[in-house]
Amino acid sequence: KQEVTQIPAALSVPEGENLVLNCSFTDSAIYNLQWFRQDPGKGLTSLLLIQSSQREQTSGRLNASLDKSSGRSTLYIAASQPGDSATYLCAVLIGSGNTGKLIFGQGTTLQVKP
Amino acid sequence: EADIYQTPRYLVIGTGKKITLECSQTMGHDKMYWYQQDPGMELHLIHYSYGVNSTEKGDLSSESTVSRIRTEHFPLTLESARPSHTSQYLCASSATNSYNEQFFGPGTRLTVL
């Protein structure tokens, strides 16, 4: 059974710091991996999607890497800002592109202090 | 603007009531999903649909039911709400030709007294 773990569960950093969020999964047979952002009481916003054949994806100050063989992904946030404060979730797609399901981690709650 | 909508955003009801949570998307996606999320916990898939007249149960057992009569609409119904149904319900959609990237609505926070 696929399990997704995110470490740390919570993180507090001063503004301007670069940081790394970690995600690990137990079964390397994934179709893709998606990073989301969730603000309190809100839905999820898709940040980055990495296909299983890719090593990384970048969007602005965000960079996500994927090492499928070791079951790990990282989300790198450069020059953090107070507006980055949110919960960050990673999810792996198992099955296939047409009939796959997302399995989520519990998330890392990030606080960026001004 | 292409988007995914959920109504109501917040709902407080008494035990035994029948409720329907609405989800609509204007993104032209064929696949739609319902997730349940308790505070501080991960999302769990409770229902999904790959197209009109297609519905399947997810990994987490749920007493709710869904229907997919139109591509853009995927309502979730609880026939008799109980306090154990108190949770946040998130609807999502994806297109087959986009690596199954899922896009989420704002969620419905349900409280059953």
C-alpha cells in the first residue's frame, strides 16, 4: 500500500530564508507527483507537477525535484516571503494517467515571519 | 473564466438531515473527484467519476453517494447526516490529456450537530 510522508510537519522561518520541504513515498511505481498549497479553510492550489520520467520542475521561486528510485521529492522555496505561509501538500498518482488516484501526505505547515 | 465551484462554502445542520454538496467545473474536464479532509489530516478520496454516468467509490469508506448526469456537475449527497460526517469536503477535476493534474475547488466545511 502506497504511503506518503512529509517532514517536517511544521516549519517556521524568517523572511528571506531559502527552505526545503521533504516528501517520501513507499512505492516507486508512481505516474507523477504533484505539490499543492493549501491556505487555512481553503481548497488546494496546484504548484508543480513532475512526471515520473522527469527529475525536476521549476515555477518562479519554487523548484521541485523527484528521485523516484529512492521514493523522495523535495520542494525548494527561494527567498521566502510572509505570503508563502500555508500548508504544502505532496501527492503521488498511482495507477495510470487515465485511471490513477492521488495519495496525499499530511502536509508541512510553513510560517514565514516578517 | 475556467474554474471549479463548490456550494455551500459552509454548512451547519442538525443530525438526520439530508444534504447535497454541489460541485461544478467549467474547465471541460472529464474526470471529477470528491475528497474528505479532517483538520490537520491528509485528504482521502471518497468518490470519483471518469465521465457521465460513471461513478466509483474511493479508498475511504463513505456513507455519501454521488451522481454524474452532466459532465460539469458532480453533486455529493448525504441521506441522513451524523456528527461523524463533520469534515471538509473538497471537489477536484482533471483532464485525461493533462497528465491527470488535478484542480481543486474551495471546499465545503460541513458541521453536523
